[in-house]
Amino acid sequence: VQFVESGGGLVQPGGSLRLSCTASGFTFSRYDMNWYRQAPGKERELVATITATDGSTHYTDFVKGRFTISRDNAKNTVYLQMNSLKPEDTAVYYCNRRWYQASWGQGTQVTVSS
């Protein structure tokens, strides 16, 4: 099982980024997927979830209304559209299965700064 995250970068407050995570080594369409993030000196935290069955989505309070998770099962990829970014969104972002988590990828760095 492998996850490859991409799409991060440096963005000004209020800006947008779209993260991608391409998975391999398992039947992607059968698994709920999560995005997580880890800021310097803090523990990794859950950001958003998308289910396998019907594509329903769930967000933690600090990203509701700003972030959108989506998936493309044909491409084995989960996305995170991030709008209205804030400096506190600065972190390394990771994806993983919601259940039966596998080894973490390298993540993608998001830095929100003016």
C-alpha cells in the first residue's frame, strides 16, 4: 500500500490550493479515505473524510465551509480543495484509509504566509 501526496506550496492568506493523493496497492474504491495534517510541534489531526459507499463527506470544524474533499475512483485519487486558507492551516498534509490505516506517505507541505 502506498500513498503519494502532491499539490502543496506557499500561498498567501485567503488563497487556495488543491491537494492530490494517489493510492496504490489496494482496491481504492472500497475504502473510506481521510485527509490529515500535522503542524510543527503538534500531533497529526484529522481534516476530512469521504466514504466509499456513497461519497458522503465529513469535516472537522476548523475547515468546514473552506475545504472540500472529493475522490476519483478511476484514478485511485482523493483530493482536498482548500479555499480561504489561513496561517493556522500551515502543516504537512497526508492521506490514508479511514480504517485499516497503512504506512504514511511523505505528505505535502502547505505554508500559508504573507
